[in-house]
Amino acid sequence: MLDGLRGYAALAVLWVHFPQFGDSAFAAVFKQIPDWLDCGYLGVDVFFALSGYLITRIMLEEKQTGRGSIRHFYFKRFLRIFPIYYLTVIAVTLLTSWHETAWYWPYLNNFTSIYYTTPHPMTHAWSLAVEQHFYLFWPLLVYKLDINRSRSIITWVIPGLAIGCALAAEIYCHFAHDPHAMGFVYQATPCRMLTLSLGAMLAYKQLSGWHIKRRWLLLSMTAIYVCMIASKSVNQFRPSLRLLFFAGISITAVAYIVFHADKSVVARWLFGNRVIVFLGSISYGLYLYHYPVLYFLHWTNQQRLGVPVSVTSGLLVLALCFIIPIVSWFLIESPLLRLKARPPR
């Protein structure tokens, strides 16, 4: 069911980036819904929470059984992340220039895009850079430290640093009135590490037998979402507060799926049906490919400037955004993932 949640997160991001279908009043309202509800950033934050939870749970299970190692972990991450990412970077470089994609090769674009806000076919890849930075140091802590010590680190140090960075950026944004401060909060690794670390902490809590009732998760998620919408409608210039809201909603959604989704018929239908689970399986490719497709067709929101597209052409491009990751899944990703069971010597 976690794949189902990932599928909905990918659809939310695509919904934000896709232009308006038709020029009717309903189409205009339908297009404004994801912006009003912050579906794009919330979808990315769900990806962060899922990544933090899943990789930590996998590493802890492997560590307990003695089947895993840092080398094997990075080998599996290499197979899952690098091939289609660098395939996309190479394709974009050939269609643009080396200068425009230079910071995407070392995964530093989440910092550079804060200050260079010109449209780019891989603008959305800042979130992949954040996750890659997390993968650089977190497995070292999990595998090298004992469980009790690493639990203390994930519970206090990492969330404390992330919240501290977010608050520092909020103070800077308030007093300096620098527009880059908002970009720093939303894209810089120290701040976005908050949700990843909360996901990792959830894996530790589950391992220790921690449990939370379903009604408290649902009430918490609803209350946080209402507070976020109210805060946005009153004062939109509070990025660090909204960052905390995103983290709260994302981690409660993941916790609900982990602890309670299999007990509800509606949840099993929403998150466990074959279509949404398959979309979750191809969500990495769907997230990675869709924006370059829209960009080179001049269909991004920044390029369209609110000008709607016809329903027919919109459906064709939307189908293209799904066909490419499906082909990539069967021809590139799935064959490579079969090699995961073969750890490097």
C-alpha cells in the first residue's frame, strides 16, 4: 500500500505541473485546486517521508538478520536511481547545453536553483538531490552505530538540526526580506531533511513496537491540513511554518498506511488497487520524465502563463507523460532491479 501512496504523490506533482485543460470555469477551478492545497510540495514531502521510512526499515531488517551491508545498500540504490537519472540528464544536455545541466550531474542543483530561477527542463529534480544527500550519510549511521545510539541520533539530533535551519531561514526571511530565503527553506537539504528524518524515526518506532491509534492519526492529519490552509490564507510568507505542516501531514499519512491501512476496506481499495500500485512502481520515472516532456513541448505553467490547452492535445500529452515511464520501467528499470539480489563482490 505504500506504493499506492507513492502513486498518489506522483499524480499530485503531475497535476500541479500540467497546464489547464480547456477554458471553461470548471477547468479553471480544477487547475487552481492543487495550488490552493499545495499538492505539489505535499506530494514531494510524501516522497521524502516514504524514502526515509523505507530505506531505514530495510537497513534495520538487514542489519538484524546479518544479510545487508553498506556496499549492498549503495549497490541497490545505484541500480534504482542512477541509470534513468543520468539518462535524463544526458538527454537534456544534448537538447540544451552543458552549462545548463552542470549542477545536475553532482546533485547540487537544489542549491543552485534557489538563486537561478530561470525555467529549466529539470527544475523539479531538486528533490532528487535532497534524497541523494540523505543517502550519503544516513546508511553510515545505521550500519556503523548500534541501534540504541543511532535511535538517539535520529530522534533528537537530525530533526533538531532541520527545524533549526528552517527557523533560521524564517528569521532571515522576516528581517532581510530576501526572496531567496523562501527557496532555501523549500529546497535546501538541511531543511528538507526534516521529513526524511521523521520517516526514518517512524521505522525505528515500528521496530521497537510503537503503535498509535487510527483516530489520532486521522485527527492529526486533518488538524494539520486545516491549520496549513488557514495559515496560507492569512499569511503566505511563512515558509518554515508550512514546511513543518508538510512534514506533519506526510509522516502521519505514512504512519496511517503502515499501521492501519490494511484494516480498512476503503483504504485497501484506495491504496491497494492494481492501478495505483502500478503507478507507485513507476512513480520515479513518472516524476523524472514528465517535466522535461512538458518543458520541451512548451507546456509548463511558466511557459503557458495561464493559457489553457485543448482537451484533445492535453490528453495526448498526458498519455505521453505516462507512456515514457511505463516503457522505461519494463525496458530499463525492471531488468536492472532484478540484479538487486546479486550483491557486489
